[in-house]
Amino acid sequence: MAFQPVTAGRDALGAFAPEFAALNDDVLFGQVWSREQQLSPRDRSLITVTALMTSGIFDSSLAHHLAKAKENGVTKTEIVEAITQLAFYSGWPKAWAVFRLAKEIWGQEENDIPVGGLFPIGQPNDAYAPYFIGQSYLAPLNTQGVPISNVTFEPGCRNNWHIHRATEGGGQILLCTEGQGWYQEWGKPAQRLNPGDVVFIPAGVKHWHGAARESWFAHLSIAVPGRDTANEWLEPVTEEDYTKL
């Protein structure tokens, strides 16, 4: 991520406190925030929001850093969980104050459960929950001949690496219908997915798929007929690898 020059300090205090403004723009935001090899911008945002909330600072600086956190990939689900956790350590009234700001920034947009899509969202995908990070939903659409299901992922949700096994035929087809997601085969770069994209996954290929961090995602999962078909579930996609996308 290329560093974007910051001028907020100079704009607000350049004439009154030029040295402080320079430290703010050039050192804090110009150097510290750009050290992505040490901490990702997303992690720095969560740390900063935590520090401001704990200190009881609820002015425009907190609103700015909440907006920056969203820009850096923190989802509504994650910020709600973070504020809830902090409430027990920093104080309940502080959590209320931060929630009021966060609600305005995240609102009711892409992180709410999608309704009115092409296919029903179905029920929580509890049977496969051990093989997913985050919440997913499953709606079987056809169980005869060629099984077809609508699978919906909350922002940041993805399944583990897995392989569709078959002695003949088999595999899977993904028809992307809602939101934005990712698909990756072992040893290859991840592929961004948008509505209308189609992915064919041959049997025997190690892969994973799921939502982008900032968006709900849904696809039709079509099981390609084959002989002796089975799913082999493997290790999770690490947060480190997922954050790099």
C-alpha cells in the first residue's frame, strides 16, 4: 500500500505549532503508520482505536480513526467485537460512546445480512462450522441429479483449505452471485471474485474460497458428478495470509 502524504497537522496547526504539525504529518503518519512490515494498517487501526477509547477521547480524532479502521479492512463484525471486549476493561459508558460513532461509520451497509438476493440465504452452516473461519450460511437448492447449494459468507469468512476427491469426474463449480470474495489454489495467487464470475475446481486441487474482508459474498456451489466423491478438509487459511490479500 503506497503511503499517501498527510497534511492534517499542517492544515490545523501549521501556523500555530509548526514543529508539532510536522511531527504529526511526517513522523507519526508519514513514518510510523507506513511501517507495514512490522504491523499491518488494520492492526495499527485497532490499536489506535483501543488507545483512544481507553483514554476517553471521543472527539473527531476517534471518528477519524474509526473511519480509517474501516478503510483498512476492519469489518462491522470485528469492530463490534473489539468494542464489546474493551467495554469490560475500559468501561461501559466508553463503549456506548464509541458505538455511537461506529454505528454512523459502518451503518447498515455491506456488513448486514443480504436480503432480496437471487437465492435464499438459508440457515447458519453449523454442520460445516469447524471448517470455516467466521459465519457462513447454507441454502440447498437442488438435491437430485446435480447437487446445488447457495453458500453465503459474512465479511471475512472463508473455508479451510480443502480438496474434492474422486476416482473419476468430480470437482466443483462456483457461480458467484453477490458481493466480493476470493478463490485461491495451492501455490497460486488468490483470485478476486465478483458477481458473474465462474470458477471450475477440478478434483484433487487444494483450494479455499470465501468473502473479502469488507464485503458479504455468495456463490452457488455445484457438485460435479463423479465416482467415490468426498471432501478432504485441511488446515485453515491463516490470518496473516488472508490479511495480505
